[in-house]
Amino acid sequence: IFELLLTANGQVHMFILACQSEKEMWDWAAKIDSAKTQALAEHQFDSNGVIRSPFVAKGSGEGAATGNAEPSAPDTEGERVKSIDFEGYLFKESKRTGHWKRRYFVLCGKQLLYYMDDECALLCGEFQLRDAIAWKQGDEQLGIKGHRGNKFSVCSPNRVLELAAEDLETAKLWVNAIDSAVERRETQVAAAKVFDDREIKVYLQDSTFQVLRIEENATAADVATQMAAQIGLDTNLDQFALVELTNKSDTRILQSNENVSQTVRRWNKTSMAAATLCQTAETLLEFRLIFMKVVCVTEDDAKVTCPVFKHIEYSQALHIVRRYLPIDEEECVELAALQVLVDYGPNVQPENGFLAVDVLRYIPQQVVQRSVKTRDDVFRVECDILLRLNRLWEGHITVETAKNMYMDAVRRSGLYGCVFYEDVEPVDVYEELPRNLAIGVNEWGVHILDANPGGSEKRHLMTFDYYDVKKWTTSSTQLALHLGSVNDRVKFVFSMPAGKPKEAANFMKVYVSIQASRPNLTSTLDLGGETGGSSLALPGLVEPEEAVV
């Protein structure tokens, strides 16, 4: 263990450091002393021994532009090599605490440096402006320190700096200076790729949308409530959430207290930064906010009669069938006939060749790859769908009844209401599993599917019932399920994209609570016990632990 003392701004900062061995400690001490010696040799000192600024002519005042200033002559004791384009005090948001810290920023060519103060003796960090852009908030949007429009971001594909000036005009000067430094004209981005964070579109799963006018501090829960009111959804909103969708597959469920305007602004920054690299709108990521039902309980959902609720449920069921539900061709024809009736209405004949126009709308890709490979196969399946559709007409099936029949079939699959996570790999499992997996979480348990990298079929491998899961643990990228008795416990550990294990564990906790609260289980519930408090727990199941796997 050793100490490092640092003097800055008239204050002494002490760092207590530790190494794995004494040898490493002395190696680090030698490196630190060497770096200190080199730093002292590169700086110039005045007659009092105080380090001078490493820059040539500095301007005076905040945001002083010095790009046109002539470099001063080198001192006799050495040269100062960095020329300032722009400098001044800014506020920087800390990624760790979220607090705004005042730092002195210096723009030198394509480098943005920031120091503790205007003496520029202690470098706090630097930002490379290659492939970067400056993105300022709207002039009327609330910034910090009671000002409007004084916040801006400097973003590259790898990093984002959140900054704020003392006022709106200084923020504009900084944005212009950074744009000039990287010598880039205004980035051309398709209008569809940039979104207004005050008037946003919120989609349903069927690609229809509502335009909502939101406040600056509106949370995801506020927007979900506003969306429900606008579409006429009159039901329990605890089962619904806003979902951020990118690239048509990567999803993130917004937390109820998450600021939606900031989410949209963050996406705009990502889109603009991506545009600086590719300059083509076609290759940019897609972004949507979708209003979805994320908690599904078969017994309760079947009792709801609200047409809007039914439509949302049906639209999401289509997605499950297309991507995850393992079905054969006969089952596929039955579901496709119901879907055609919903799309076209009762007693309306689809045009000839409707299936060939958009085969994946009605036939899951797994079935297409397995048995609908040729033009003749498509014609044959279309004929089968029309025959089944005629029988539905003869039974006077309405659109709402067709939706209910479709939902009944999906509920019987056991995957109803799953929130799915892809790009999952087994890390430490009790039995051999494929390397490419998908995980689904719903009221019945945790489902493991073979993602089958050679095709599109998601083959169901196993289900972990909540009664079998004695404990689960999570890290940022791993989910571990502990099965069996205390003395004979089996563990399955899965690697997932960052943040997904925590989200999956939250859904598991929700469904355990729902199952534990059912009337037929109340006589066997353990109210408290070792888990503490009054949390409900199923027999033999303990509360989840938030621990590193």
C-alpha cells in the first residue's frame, strides 16, 4: 500500500493505492516518479517556480476566441507547442454522480482539453474531436443554473461529453468553434432520423402511431398514461410500458421515472454521430418508441373486454408467432386464415397472389425455410389459407372473434406474454446447450430456446418453472439460475447483453409476486421468514439476490 499526494488549486489531494505485490508497488512508484520528472521537464516555470500555461497566447475572459492570434515567440527555456483556438470555463456533467463541475476548457485543433482552472496546470481529461459533432439543446429548453439553451453535447461514436456554458450565447460560440475545428459542414441527416423531443410519435406493435405533445420533464410513466388516454385504453397501466426499439430488434424497456425527452435527445446524438461516419441516411439506425404490454397473465387477460386492449394483445401475438412460436405448416395455415380475416374483414376476398406479395406477414420465416421454399409452395399454402378462410366465413366469424381465436392459440403455446432476450450464450450450465440461445420470461417461468444461427427457427429446449428456481443472481452481463435443493443445487449461468440480466430478473420478480398472490396459493405462502419483511414468496423459493455471479 502506498500514498500519492497531489497539490492542485491550493488543496492537497491524497490517494491511497494498493498493488498485488510489493514488487508491483515499487514498479508503480518508479513509473510515477519517471512521469513526474518528464512532466516537469516539459513545462516552463516563472521566477517563483510556478508552472506556466503550456499554451501560447491565451485570451482573456470566458469563451475568448484566440484562433487568429499570432503565436508568441518561444521562451529561452523551451517552446510552448500548443495553440489555442477557443477557451473558457464550462460546466461538465459527471457520468458517475450526475453533478455539474466547473472546468476550464481549451480547444486546440482537434483536441478538447479540460483543466481544474485557468492556470492549466492539472489536466483533468481530453476529448478527441475526430468524427465528433456538437449538439446544442433548443434555445427555449431549460438548461442549468436557471438559464435556457445553455446546454450542449460533444459526441463521437465512442463517447459523449455533456457540457453547459454560463449562458445561451456562450454555448452557441462553443458549438460554432467545435464545428469549425473539425472542419465539417452541417451533417446531412434525413429528417426521419432526427426526432422532436417535445412532440413525439409513440407507436403500437402494428406500426400505427399517435403524436403526443410532452413536457420537458415528462417521465415514461407520464407518456404511457397520456398514450393510453389518447387511444382509449381503459385498464391497469401497470402492465404497460414504453419500449425503445432500434435496428428493428434491439429493445430497451424504459424505466417508469426515465425522462423521455432526454431519451429522444440521446438518440438524436447517436444518430448524428453515426451520420458523421457514414453520411448516408439509409445506413443509419432506426428508432421508435413503442407502447407495449410487457406483463401478461393468461387468466386475467382473457377476461378483459376492452377492444383497444385486445388489439394491442393481438398485435404483439403476431410478433411472437413470426419470431418465436414453434409451429408446423397446418397450424400456420389456421393462424394465417384468422389473420387474413382480421386484415380484410368478413366476407372480403383477398386478391389473387396476396401471399406472394408479403409471404412473411402471414408465414413465419421458420416455416418458409422448412416447407414454403418455391413459388409452387407459396401457391399451395395460399390455396389452403383461402379454404380455411371460407370455413371461417361460413361460421360467421367476426373480426373480434378471429382475434380471440388467434389469441387462444398463442396462449396454449406456453410462450404467451414472453419478453424475449437474444444474443444469449451459456457460460456455466449443467448440461450441454447450443452456443446461440434466446431467453423468454413470462408467467410460467424462464424459457430457453435454441436461436439456431443457421436458420430462423427458435427451437424450445427447456423451461425453468418458478417453483424449481430456488434463487437467481445477476451481474451486468450474466444471469444465474439456481435449481434444486440447498444440498444438491444445480446452477445455469447465461451471458446476456449488458443491462438485460437485471431487466429479466425484474420480470421474474414481478411474475413470482403475481403467482404468490393468487387465491389458491395463499394458504401455503410464507409471509416473511428468512427473506425478511412482508414480501410474498412461493414455497421453496427465496427472493432474488443482486450479486455478482
